[in-house]
Amino acid sequence: MALTITERMRMTAGGKAWRTYEIVHDSSTLTLTAGSMDLDYIEAIIGVNTNMSMVAVASNLLDMMHISIAADNSALCWASSAVCTQMVTVVGW
């Protein structure tokens, strides 16, 4: 099973593409490619709102908040794939 992503907002400002997605995590996937967000390059993660299940393991809840951009700026990477729903805004092109 993969991440489920739903686009919530799309705009262009300052010559950059801005995207907001609702991302529903399963229990196995740790990356989301830029191509999946209609981007070639991810420059920044602007905001993350995490709706957490209280039945999740505490260490997973903390790790799940750690989102990074892959070294080649081609994907978002999570430290944990604990089941949750997040709203994530990214900027790129």
C-alpha cells in the first residue's frame, strides 16, 4: 500500500510552484516523490499539520514529525511511517 495524497491547494507565486496536499500515511511508505506532486524540484517545506491517532506508538509520533527533503531535492522523506493524516505545503518548481 502507498501514501494517499489529495491536492488541496495549487498556486504560483514569486516564480515558484506552491502545493498543499493532504497525505494519509499507511504503515510502509517513507517517501513521496516530487513528480507525485507535479514538481521537478522541492525547494522547501513550508508547513505541516499532523492529525495523530492516540493509539500510535509514542516514538513513531515523534519521528513522524521529522520530514526532510531528499539530498537531490526529488522527494519528501519521513523518519517514520506511523499511520496518520498530514497537511503538507511544499514550494518548488
